[in-house]
Amino acid sequence: MNTFGELFRVTTFGESHGPAIGCVIDGCPPGVTIAPEDFAEDLGRRATGRTRHTSQRHEADVVEILSGVYEGRTTGTPIALVIRNTDAKSKDYEDIAQTFRPGHADYTYWQKYGHRDPRGGGRSSARETTMRVAAAVIAKRWLNDKFGVRVRGHLAQIGEVVPRSFDWNAVEGNPFFWPDAAQVAELETYMDALRKSGDSVGARITVVADGVPPGWGEPIYGKLDGELAGALMSINAVKGVEVGDGFAVVAQRGSEHRDEIAPEGFQSNHAGGILGGISTGQQVIVSAAFKPTSSLRLPARSLDMDGQPVEVVVKGRHDPCVGVRATPICEAMVALVLMDQALRHRAQCGDVGDVSPRIKPGKAKR
Ligand code: EPS
């Protein structure tokens, strides 16, 4: 299954060490202004090799628009986007091609397909997420043009380190998407030590969508929170998703958790801006937990293709924390879900119009 979405459908293709990766977007409304250079910012935020804290693979990540755009605007026909892979070093994978790297999809792909491309993780590589980010550039633009929706994310935890303060203005000013500028030097030291140790850590990313109107989401089986969870879980290395207060609800009382409503608007947002699977008009807030990178130069036990015990050491250019550059990927999946749900809402309920009363979103949580 390489297609995502119902009305705004994105199909991605390609492998990490193949000639190119790409996507086809079907169902995009006509008239969205888009040019090849519009992809550069978000692709650059996600890319490897831009700081010492990520994989040192240097890909230009330049998007070619092959179809669906004429004179700078989408035509409503399928949009094909392609990025050439230019810095794959498949030699790094020669030694481990005959083994199953612990913590990777090598074994499961082998069991499923009986044949796999081991170079750079093939299709299971995080390289694939490039095309999600590219497709979401169009979704983000449409959401913003049409509804003023803004989707942005930040790193909310790395290993055991959590932000001591929060400021959106700090997030884009450091390589970690970290919301506390005063802590960045500490994080640099933390990451340098981690890289030297050869080990990796996990991370938590939070995405907030402002301006989502009430009404998006399709109960029962197309709930907005359900689709956001599925979308975030489809990202490589994601092992958990939270909506609003997430797992913290377990220890809450109902009197605390229910978001009270007053004439000035919602009094809190424990629900993450979604009730009954439908947006409330508050900030939509979701988080994803990324596991620590499995590609380590620290030796680990595994089996080879003949079932014999081997010691695996993963060489190459790997991220000591994949979460460091995953913020734009999480934003992308949220934007893709929101655009798809917005189109589905318009298709079924476009004639309903504004319904009163309209409760104010209340104070922003972030
Ligand atoms: C990845 C392993 C590395 C990363 C890659 C994701 O690939 P390689 O060993 O070929 O350098 O560089 O990330 C990207 C290339 C990218 O654009 O995100 C993995 O195993 O997922």
C-alpha cells in the first residue's frame, strides 16, 4: 500500500539507492499556485547532511514537476514529482546485505516478499519521507490559502531532555526544532557525546495545527484523530502517537479533562481539538514518539540469511537521532490528513455552511 488519502491521494515510489524517488498526487484541486522552488524550504528542513547532527548523506533534494502544473498553477490533473538520488553509497551495505540488521525492517521485508533491496534500506528507508514532505508543501499551501490553517511542529523531547521553556520563534533557529533557545548549546553537547558513543536516542515531536475550522473528520471509521494517528504511525521509526493529552489522560479526572465551554470560548484543550473524531475549531495537537535509530556501529548479534549467528556492525551515514529532522515529516502527515479531510467535508457537507453558535477556540495551548 503506497497510496495515502481518499480525495487528496498521494502515491509515493522509489528506493533509497534507486535512481529516483517520487510521488503522484491525484485529486488536487485546480488553481493552487506552485513552483519547483516552493519545495526547497521544507525539503531543506527535513534533509540529511545540513548539520553535523544528522546523517552525512548529501542529497540536493531538488524537485522536478513532471505534470499537473501549468503556468505555475495546478490544473487538477495528476501531479507527478520526482527527486533524483545523487549520493547513495551502496558499498556501505555490501557487508550487511546477507544479514538482518536488528531493529530494521530487513527480516520482515524478507519474510513478506522473499526478495528485497538491501541498499540503504530500500523502500523502508526514511528517504521515502522526502516525497511526503514534498506533497505536503501543496497541502500546506492550499490549507493556508483557503482556511488560514497553519501546521507547525517542534521537537518536544530528545532522550531524557525536555524543553524548559516554550517559544515558537526559537524553533526554526536551531538544527533541532527546539522551542527553548537557551538550551540549544546543551543539546549540541548532548548530541556530540551521543554521536561519539556510537549509540542513538529516541525523540518526541509535537505538531500543532492552528485555524482548523470545526467539522473536519468523518465518524465513525474516518475519525480525524484516527487518521492522524495512522498517518503519524506510517512514518519510519514512529512507535507511539498521542492526541491532545494522550496517555496522560489515564491519570486525569473527568472534571479536569473535559474542556469546559464559556462565552469566551473553550477553557482548555485536553482533547487536542478533536471530539467524536471531528475538529472542534481549537488547535489540533498531536505528538509522535520516535524510536532510537537502529543503525549503530556498536556490534549486535543477529542471524545471516542461512540462519547462522553473526555480529552486525552498521557502517555508513546514519542519524544518531532520527527525530532531529522528523519535525517536517510529522507536519507533512498532519497537513495531508487535514487536506484530505477538508475535501471530504466539502464533498459531503459543503452545503451545510456555518452553523451557530460558533464557540471560540479559547487560549492557544502552544
Ligand atoms: C536511512 C539511512 C541513511 C540516511 C537515510 C535514511 O541512508 P544512507 O545509508 O544511504 O546514507 O541517510 O536518509 C536519507 C537519505 C534521507 O533523505 O532521509 C535509513 O536507513 O532510513
